[in-house]
Amino acid sequence: MAHIHIPKPWGTPEREVTPEAIFLNRRRALKGLIGAGLSIACPSIVGCLSRSDSKSASAAGADLMKFESLQRNRAFAKVDRPITDEALAAKYNNFYEFGGSKSISEKAQALPTENWKVEVTGLVRNPRTYDLDDIRKKFPLEERVYRFRCVEAWAMVVPWTGFPMNLLIKEVKPLSEAKFVRFASYYNPKITKGPGFSLSRLPWPYTESLRIEEMANELAFFAVGIYGHELPKQHGAPIREVIPWKYGFKGAKSIVKIEFLNHQPATFWNTLQPNEYGFEANVNPNKPHPRWSQATERMIGPGPAFSWKRRPTLPYNGYAEYVAELYG
Ligand SMILES: Nc1nc2c(c(=O)[nH]1)N[C@H]1C(S)=C(S)[C@@H](COP(=O)(O)O)O[C@H]1N2
Ligand SMILES: [Mo]
């Protein structure tokens, strides 16, 4: 991969930084396993997960596993704004399955994540159902600090733990007819009751979709963790998409199914409001939402939302150098 950036001194604060020498040795040792990537601490997650002693600040007392000796991928640490406070990000969420407000973090604890399975199906040579252990063994995990931008104009910067989607593509080998991929979130109307108001006929399950070329881009990511530990349920445990150059709704949470298709599928928000939630949904300061400007964004912070620091919205959320070529 050609994109190796020297991190800027104003880059994000480093948590639990591994001394450079150890990092380099480990890299050398793993080189044979991981090919050209420069990122990976644990060839598999085995031996790298530990049950945290302290309760997480984030998830209604949930006890979250920590990723030990995880390496931050420095190629993606160049973010010119501070990492969002973990406890604030964990209490300001969108997860319509558990309600229509931002305060769903406690309700989301009802999501049953035991024995989670992800079915990969459709137009692929190797269809497969993975459990979380399979995923952890198969795909080397790394940490990436990404900007994140909701279509509602709030934004954050968070360190995700996970692996690039192109590793899954290599495993399952989409057929040449496959042009799109669709991600479906967990849905069980007894548990994911949805927002109480109106809209009783929402197009559940929550689904999202990408073109295959978008999925293959090096930025497209499956996250299994955030802030160095497994995902709390409100952030989309145990596995979600993270597509940093698109609005947040493109990243389905709590994925149970990944399907390769020859056509563009209907998706949740695009079905409800196609003029507000386009299929492509690339972050674009010059393309206003029908109901508000997208020129600036509010970084999640303390206090009421109107007081949060405003920043200019960046084209492709600051990732044009990686993705602009996808859009000719
Ligand atoms: N299944 C599901 N995934 C979802 C959503 C949702 O309601 N349901 N909301 C989306 C939207 S609009 C955003 S901005 C992000 C929010 O992610 P966060 O709560 O982890 O910050 O999740 C996205 N993924
Ligand atoms: Mo969003």
C-alpha cells in the first residue's frame, strides 16, 4: 500500500504507545504473516484479549474485553483534531433499533451478543458463516483513528479496532458478477423494538450497502472494538462497518449478514427518505442536506450540543486522497 504517512506532531494523542523499538521488532516478526501492511500487533487475537478489571465508563457497567498490545496503524493516525472523550461518545448514539433519540446506550444493553454469527453469502466463491472466534483468528486486528461524521452534522474522532474489509474480500472471493455488498444488522422485534414514535413500518432489518470497489478501498473497515476494548453494545457490538469518508448512517451496526449482489439493493434510510439519504452519501460540505447546511460540523463535547466546537466539514471527511478516484 502506498499510503504511508509520517504522523504530524499535532496528530491525535497516543494512548498506551508501544515503544518504537518493540513496535518495529514486532513488525519484523510479523512481516511474513501480514504482507505489505505495517500495522498489526497480534497475528490473531488469541492471547491479545483480556477481561478488563475496571468497568468501562461507556456501557451501563458492561464489562468489556480489552485488546492487549494492539498497534495503532500510523498510516491512519493523521487526524487534525483531538480524540473525542470516550464517555461522551458512548452516550450520544444513533441506533434506531433501540430508540429514536441519542440516549439509547442503556436500552442497547438488551442486544444479545453471545454466540454471534456473521453469514457471508450471495455471489461469492467461498460462502461462510463466521463466529467471533473465527473472525479474530482469521483477521489480524489493528487500531485506526478515524474522523466520523453523521449526516446530522455532529462529528467525532475515535480509535477503532478491527480489520480492513478487503481482507474479507480475499477470503470469500466475490464472483465477477458481484457489484454490490449489503450489510444487515441484527433484528428481533421482541428486542430491537425501534423508536416508539410513528413509523411502525420501518424497513427492518437495518441494512446498508456499498459498491464492491468502495468495499475494497483500504479505508473501509470492520470494527470489533473502540478505545482499545471490544465494542460496547450501543456502538454496534460485536461487529460493525466503519466507512470514514461517508456519512455515519452508511455504517451498519451489529452485523449478522453480508451478502454480495449483482444489483444495488434497497437500504434502510434510502428507502425511507431517498432525497435526504442518498445511496452514495459521501461527506460533502458543498452539498447541503435538504433541511440543513453541511458546511460545518459540531464535534461531540461536554455540555449542550449547541455549545460544541464547530469545524469546517472536509470533502470526503478529509479522506479525498484515498477515495476521490472512486468517483471519477
Ligand atoms: N443498525 C444500525 N446501524 C446504524 C444506525 C442505526 O440506527 N442502526 N445508525 C447509523 C448512524 S445514523 C450513525 S451516525 C452511526 C452512529 O454510530 P455511533 O452511535 O457508534 O456513534 O451508526 C449508524 N449505524
Ligand atoms: Mo448518522
